Amino acid sequence: MSKRKRFVITSVLLSLGFVGIQLLENQFRLYAIGGLVVLTILLFYWSLREGLGMDMTLTTLILPSLFTAGVGTFWFLLPASIFTRLPIIIFYGLGIYVLCLTNNIYTVAAIRTIALLRAAHGVGFVLSLLTSFLIYDAILSLRSSVFINTVSVAVLSFPLFLQGLWSVYLEKEFSRNLLVYSAVFSLIMGEVALCLYFWPVTVVVGSLFLTIAVYIILGLGQAKMEGRLFYQTVREYLMVGILVFIGMFLATRWGG
């Protein structure tokens, strides 16, 4: 069976999984999302098995599983209507298919040079940001304690940064720098989440700000690993962060 057929099967099966969740009682749906995350890992391993080994190529399984978890938790926040959930299922199925194509390029590029790698980097970066927004939105929506918020953001940011940095590194051997960078970046995200807890912002605005923080940190990290961390690059990313911060400051209802 060709890879493209496996990618289509993976997308269809996982999309049908979300449809099947609707048939379950509410108390079982969270467990079903967890099962769907496990199924995502298994199907992606099956789809990409030629390029995977017991090495850093397994990093390609991180983003699909987080994407499924992000869409799944966001799913609970939507109104129980076919007009809101059907587009999400279609969006999820397309996202999974794109992830199959992107991760396939990564696994091939880990062996030999491939022309589509730059395009895959762009798509992978966007999907990382989208996944981070869904996950952070779910965390902030719980309105938990400051400790749980901070730790959750830091812990879940680690695999996001690990896969994002590896997509530039693309080596099969273990890299200590990848772990160090990912851990430091995750700690920064936890500190940002800690500050946001005491900032009177809405869940959506807070999630967007955390996602922008990922955009800046991951973008600079990838630039560092590619050897193109120039002054102009740093200035462009920081300018985005400053503009978003000003926008969030103005959108905040102080003293309300």
C-alpha cells in the first residue's frame, strides 16, 4: 500500500473517531479523547514506518498526538450542534492529512536532502502554533489554580518545542542541546503563564498571547539552530511581541 493511501486512511479513521465520540455519554468522552490520542500515535507510526526508527525520528509522532489532544479538548468547549462540530471534524481530518505529508518530508529529510523541506518547515510551524493555541485555550478554560496553570503550560510546551526544534535539527542521533533548549523555552512559557494568571484577560486573549510567545521563542530557537539568528531576525520577532503586548494591554478591562 502506498504512503498516500495510508495517509488518507489515517485521516479518515481519526476523523470518524471524533464522530464516534458523539455516541458516548459525556463522562466517557474524555477517556475517548485519550484513546484517540493513542490511536493517532499508532496510525502515524504505521503511516510513516519506513522512515521511523528507535531514534529521534520518533519526534515526528509528537505533533499529531498533541494536535488530536488539542482539537479534542477544544471540542468540549463547542456548542453541541452539527453546524459547529462538523466544520471542526473536516478541519481536523485535513489537518491530520497535512501532518502526514509534513512528517513524511521530515523523516525522508533525516536521511537525504529533499526539495520540499522548506515548505514543510513553514507548514509545520503554523500547525505547531495552531496546536499550541488549542492546548493553551483548554488549559486556561479550566480556570484552575495558578500552580496548575503554570505547570500545565510548562509541561505541555516541552514536547511542542522539542518537535519544533527537531524539525530543523533533523538528525537521528540524540541531541542534548534539543532537550536543554526545549526545557528552557518551556520554563519561559510557564513564567509567561504565571504572569497572565494575574492579568485580567479573557481565555481567548490569554491563549493568543501564549501562542504568540511560542511564535517568538520557537522562531528564534529555529533560527539559532539554522545559524541565521541575525539582528534583523531578532528585531522582527520582538517587534511582533511588542505589538501584541500593546494590543493586549489596550484590550484589557482594568479595574472591572
